[in-house]
Amino acid sequence: MRLRCPICGREYDRPVQRCECNEPVEFETFMGEPYIGKTVWERFYDFWPVEPALEFSLGEGDTPLVKSRLGKELGVRLYLKNETVNPTWSFKDRGTFLAMSHALKAGYKTVGTVSTGNMAASVLAYASRFGLDAKILVSENASDEKLKAVSIYGGDVIRVKGDYGRLYFESLKLGERLGIYFINSDNPFRVEGYKGIAFEIAEEITPDYVLIPTSSGGL
């Protein structure tokens, strides 16, 4: 396991969430051989930085690649990767599962994240599946409707006063102090889990371009 900061180049041989220069860290490229297996976790077993806890999988990944009729109108081959069929309806489940696998192996009893949407629902659902406690930090202005939607999975949803933009960084400090593993947007294990999308696409087609939603930097 080796993590590297793409900005300053500092390397780490232990799990960290951010570099000392405060930038996100990334795993160095893993080399491996694809296997024959039922799930993306099994087929690309050698490519993950932690052993996936397959017994706790909820069936995330291996989503359909659907040919779009819009492509005919545009004069291109256009396919849509339907990530809404993941367990909590979001690609976030891929990263959450792999990060939870690390948290379990590292001995954490509690996990958390800073989110009011898909990532919160994903972390709460998988924490329940893995038998871990969960703490979700949200802005004090988060709507009741959103909180009801994520709280159905259990865990603790906590409103926090103050600047929501700072909450990400404060959560990491809080996690170190209280022994909570925060699986935020650019957690390196979370980002690694997302790359299964690329593997699955490459199994079916060789695309000229891949377009992704820019609102999710980890993806």
C-alpha cells in the first residue's frame, strides 16, 4: 500500500486521508491480472488496495451499460452507465463498500461522513450491513426532507453549526480524536472503489470519450 500526493509528491506507506500539504492523496497504480469471477470485486481482485469484504457486499457494481437513443440523433455511439441500480441508487456505493472493507480490517467500530445526500445514505446503509456505528455530519440548515430520506438506514445524523465548508476538515480532526473513520468525498479508498466503473466499461466497449458529472471530484 502506497499513497502519493499528486501536488507535492510526498509518499505515505500508511493509510492517510490528506497529505501534510492538505491536498487529497491517491493510491499508486496497482498492477494485476483480471480473474474470472462473478462480481467486479472478484474479477479485478488484484487491483484493489484492500481485500474487499465480499461477505458484506450489497450487490454494488456491475451496472448496465445502456445504448442511448439520443446517440442516433447526435450521430454518435452513446452509452449510459446506469449507476442508479446500485443498492442506494448511487455510484457512491462502490467507494463506500471498499472504504468500509478497509475500516473493518483496520479495526474501526464507527465510521462517518459529511453529506446530506447520496453519500450519507450510502454510508449509513453499509455501516448497518458491516455492523458498524455511523455518524453523519450535516449543516444546521439541512432540510428535514433530506434528513428523513437518509435516516431510514439508521445511525446518527447530527446537525452542526458553523461553516459547512470547514466541516470536511474538522471531521477528519474529530475522527482522529474519537476513533471514527470518516469516509468523505475524496477518501482514497472511496476513489479506488469508483474505478470499477472504468473496468466494467472497458469489458464491453472501447470508448473515445467518457463524460462524468463534475460535481463529484472523487469520481
